[in-house]
Amino acid sequence: MTKMYAMLRNTKEAWGSLTRGIHWSVVALVIIQIPLGFYMVEVYEQYTKTYADDTLVMRTSMGHHTIGLLILAIAVCRLTWRWSNQTPRLPAGLKTYQLFLARCTHVFLYVVMIIYPLSGWAALSAYEGEFPIFFFAWDSVPHIVPQVAEGERFDYSFFAQIHRNLWCSGGLLLGLHIFGALWHEYILRDGILRRMLKGSSTP
């Protein structure tokens, strides 16, 4: 049991199995969520032209809401786990600006992973209509902000705009994060990516 617990935890040289599992779970969910979000918008726009059968709208919304809430929950768990664990040392020889950039990117990625789903949840909560918020088949997820009429302060559009803006900034951060990981792996060859893939920087 002690050995298994030790494998879960991070060390000064490597990420533990729990951190790696959380990281790649979020990656998988984000890969699904991005195209699903665009598809959901397209489905809803088509639906508003006819207001016919809303089955597909509900199904895509269920998937998008559920994945968003899962990302939020996992991000909070990861942040809590990170605070209770040490983090592996960054490779020696990195310049000051590289260290600063790495830390800023990680901090803002955490912010986006939490605020992005929260802003979507808040937008649906503030919506004046009767659109359900899903978590899997449960369609009564509690609202986190008051329901207000469109045009009032903190209405649906307010939070929806935050949601859209975070998509742009989050995409930029994600691209920077991926570029940095690949740069370390294939240019600097310091094992950063391998530590997240298998827990060790050795080939």
C-alpha cells in the first residue's frame, strides 16, 4: 500500500501516476469538447430556424455541459493535489525568462480550466428562458448566478462573452503549452514531455 501511494505522488524528478492520469484525462476531454462545442452551436442555430425537433440540441448540450463540468471538477482536483504535493524540478540551465514563461503559462492554464467552464455554467444559469443544465442525464444542475432578463447587468450575454473570449485566450495558451513541451522534448531533449508521459525523463 505504501509503495502504491508513493507511485501516486510526485517526486522532485517526476510526476506521479495520479498527476499524469489527471493531466491526460483533461487532454482527452478537451479534444472532445472543442469540436463538440462548435457542433452544438451549429445545431442550435439550425434549430432556431425551424424550432422543430430539439432532440439533437438536447443531446449535444448534454455532452457539452457534462464534459465542461467534468473538466471543472478534474481541474479543481488537480489543483488541490498539486498544492498537497511537491512538483518536479525544471531542468537546469533554463534562462530566467523561460522559467517565468513556464510558470505563467501553467498558472493561466489553471485559471482558464476553472473560469472557462464556470463562465459557461454562469451563462446558462443567467439565461432568462427554461434551458436545462445537464450533468449526464441529470437535467437539474443548480444555477450559480441569478436568472435575469437579457440586457440587465450580468445577463446571459455577459457570461457568454467571457466564455467566448476565454476560448481565444485558452487556445493561445494551449498552443504555447504544446509548443513548449515539444521544444523541450525534441530541441532541448531534457525529458520534460517524457516525465508527463511515463513519469521519468530517461529515454
